[in-house]
Amino acid sequence: MKSRHRLFSLAAVLFAVAVSSSRLHAAKFDLSTATIADIHAAMDAGALSSEKLVQLYLARIDAYDKKGPKVNSVITLNPKALEEARALDAERKATGRRSPMHGIPYVIKDLIDYAGLPTTAGFKPFGAPIPEKDAPHVARIKAAGGILIAKVATVNWFGRDGFGETHPIGKTLNPYNVDYSPGGSSNGTGSAVATWFATVGVGTDTGSSVQTPSAFNSLAGMVATQGLISRVGIVPRGPTHDRAGPMGRSVFDITVLLGAMSGFDPEDLDTYDGLGRFPQFEWADSLAGSDLKQFRIGVLREAMSTAPKNEALDLFEAALADMRKGGAQVVDPITTGIDIGTTIRDAMVSNYERVVAGDVYLARLGPDRPFKTMAEMIAKVGPEKFTENYVEALTFPPIDENPEFLVRWRARKAMRALLEDVMERHDLDAIAVLYRTLPAAWDPPAGGSGGSGSGGANLTSATGLPGVIVPIGFAQKNLPAAVQFVGRAFDDQRLLRVAYAYEQATKHRKPPALTPPLRGERFDY
């Protein structure tokens, strides 16, 4: 723990340099666009406090979550958020910042355990158990000084009626166009962060669930290499693919949050692979030296949607032109030489892990949990209320005796090796693809998931490789689109630098007009 505090102290010194530089160039504050560095600059100048910041976010939730456009992202508010903010303000004055996350408000998807607050998993019959322990990545954010504002919506994790009667609050809306989906399954995190109900947020990703809502809400979002963030304390779908990931309004902010979330966890054996390679807070400061001229980027068109030419594809071609204009070497196209879409679908194994992983999670809730096993939950609630995948999973043999699982497991390893070989062959810093296309319209209004737009090959979820989403602009009807940058395993810092260089060269993100600034969110100091 002492070494972790030393890292916090070193990061605080480096971060202060970035904050001081920011203060030299601006004396204006705008909550809709403020980065974590901007927030600390205002705090250091005495113009803002964590308590005031929490109050501003709570006012936005009050104005826009269940009122106004009713984006409907919040499930549970943290009743101690203001108390925690006051304590962290006092600590800041007495001893300085613990880390760049000190006093920074965040939200988490309601599949993630936070001690003392219910976890609904988007399914009323789950019973909203209250965990005694934080998910390890949440405990790290707390130790870094982060303040939880709220637990926010996910899709119905178990039930077959979508956002119908078994969902706690119903569908979450996209603040850019409420007639369209914010993406799933981290829909609440995507909508809440885009509407700036918090500075940053945490989503979880099994098959694109951090990246899709980041793309559809004009956010930066990341899944780091599998093994850098513990999966413990998350209602699972399949541990082979499950990852928690940071979501924010800038690459800088998700880099800071990534530094807080990452680290070794003896309960998650995959984190042994991260030893010596975990993200650090200093990564955020290193972004400033990133320039597109430094990078070679390959375009893997065979992994993109085969839908007819559309506005999203036009935006992607413009993004590639911007990369070239900025000095990047763009290798277009690169190829794997295989049917990549089919191969990646064949590398997904989460359906075979649902029950065994669910049983492990339930056991973590302790003796007072509402159900002892997944089989008991399905039997007591009624199989007819669950998706077919969960009911079918009860019939599968153990994964070490299941030939279908083992074949897919081999395909996953082969696909990861193939993508890294392509990057090595072309000496690439990142692969770029159009991430899906555009948000799908809500249809039907009360049920379903709202869709996720036309897809493409799921490069990161199937392989465990890192991916970063960055906005590339807006189509008609104010619908956001995004590029996905994919990197080699454990080359996450370089991937973030690529994403940051593109973001800074283009700056396509804009706040949603449906949730405008409130009083006190903009000021001079």
C-alpha cells in the first residue's frame, strides 16, 4: 500500500505541472467541457470545490434525468456523496491531493458492486442485493479519492422483456436524440457522462458494452488489455470477455480513470499478466507529447460493417483524411486473409460461462444473498422470465468438458495472435475501424434493447486486445459516430496516445443541446 501512495504522490506532482500550465492559458470554467485537469485548476485557484462540483452534478441529475428530456440513466444516488466531497476538500487543504482522481465525481454501471448500495443488474427479480464489499476496481477509485455520484442503468441483464416490467426504471435515452438508443449495455454510463451528470464513468464490456455507448454518446471510452483491471465484483456474463472500462468526455479523462482502476487482484488470476505493466497516473501527463506524425495506423476494412454506404462511413473516410492531414501514415487497407467476422463470432465463449460465472458472483454476496445459485434463481423466478441463453446454459456440461467451448477458446487465441501478427507485419501503432455505424431508433418503445446499430467484427471483445473509442462527428438527426483504435496486448499507453493525438487534431465532440448548462456551471476565475 505504501508503494501505491508513493505513486499517488509522484502523480500528484506531475499532474500539478499540467494543471499549472492549464491555468496560464485560461481563466474560464465550463462544466460541459472541463477535463479533470481543468477541474483541479479551478480548485487550486479557490474557484471550485469538490462539494460544489457534486452539487452541480446533482442539480443536473435533478433537472434532466427524470425531468426535461428524461434521459433516465440514474438508478441509485449515493446519499453520502456530499459528505465524502466535504471530507476530501478538507483533506486537500490539509495534505494535498491523493491523486488526479481526488475529489472527482464518477458514476458506475449497476452491474458493479459498491459496498452499501444495491446492485440491480437491471432485473427486478434479482432482488437488488446490497454487497458488503466493493468491486476491487471501485475500491481503487475510492482509495484514489474518487466520489461516487450514482449507480446508473444497464440493460436487463437476465430478463427477456428488455426494458419492460422486469427492468427497474425502463429504457435510458440518448441525450443527442431521445428517439435513438444510447447503446448497451453500459447505456446508463454513456448517457449520464454525455449529459455530464459526473466527470467520468465506469462501464463493463462483454461484447462491446463499453465501446458502443461511448460511440453512440460522442464519448471517449476504453477497454484495456484483459488482465489490467480486475473483473471481481461485477455481475458477469462471461469472464473470458468481461472487462470494466473507463468512459469520459476526453481521452485525457479516461486515461486518469484508467490509472485509478487498474492493478493486481489476487482474486482475478488474469491480473498476474498485468504485473509490471499496469497503467499509471503519469500516463495522462504523457499524452501532451502525442502527435499524429508519430504514428502508423492500419485500416482493417474487412472488420467493418458491410451495410450500404452511409453517413457514418462518410464520416470515417473524413476521419482518415484528417489522420493523413495530421501527418499519420495510414496504411489502407490491411487484411487478415480470413473471414474475420465469422472467425471472431466463433471465438466468443460467454454463453458457456454464464452459469458458472454467475454462481461465483452470487457466492461473493455472502450468506444473505437472495439466491444461492443461478439454477435456483432461474427456478424460483421462473424460466419464462429469462432470456433463452440463460435457460440453455443450465444444460451445458462443465466448460473443461465442453468441446464447443474448447474449440472457441482456441479460436480466440488464434484470432488474437493473427491481429497482432498483422500489426507487426505492417509495423502499426494501431488498427482503425469505423465502430459500428449509427445509433438505432428505439423500436418498440417499451421493450428490446434499442439495438446497437449496424455492426462489424468485434475485434476487442473476442481477443482481449485493447480498444479506444473516439468521436468522429455527427450524422443527420444529430447522431454520433466514432472510430475504434485497436492495439497490441499491453501496449495500452501507446494506443491512448494515438487516440489522444487524433482527438486533439479534430475535436469533434460537442455537448448535447437537449441538456444545456445550468446556472453556476460556467464562470470566470
